[in-house]
Amino acid sequence: MGDESRVIRWSLGTGLGLFGVVVFARSFDLITVAVIAGLLGLLALGFAGYGALDQAAERAGLRRRARKVQREREQGR
């Protein structure tokens, strides 16, 4: 899970950094740069969000399986 967390953090940092570029470019009326950076920023934040949700679902599945095994052991199967 370490590599996956690293990718999520990098995507999040890249996305936020690109939104900083958007604000900077917009303040200097560089609309084309702002649009491109904004789209890339949204893409990076989408990757980070998807990765975080996937990681959370994976952890929930592991907890579910662990509870199931624990119940089966308690019942004496």
C-alpha cells in the first residue's frame, strides 16, 4: 500500500500545484495557460480521488473478510 499512497499524494500535490499555476496565469491574463493547467489539475485531482476511494474500498473489503473469518472461528467451523 505504500506505493499506492505515494501516487495519491503526488497526484494531489500536482493537482493543487497546477491550480496555483492557474491562479498565477489568470492574474497575468494568460488564459490559454490557465485553461491547460486547469484541465491537467482536474485530471491529477481525479486520479488522486479515484486512488483514495479505491484504497478505502480495498481496506473495507479486508475488514469484511477478517470479520467473516472471525465469526466462522467463533462458531467452531
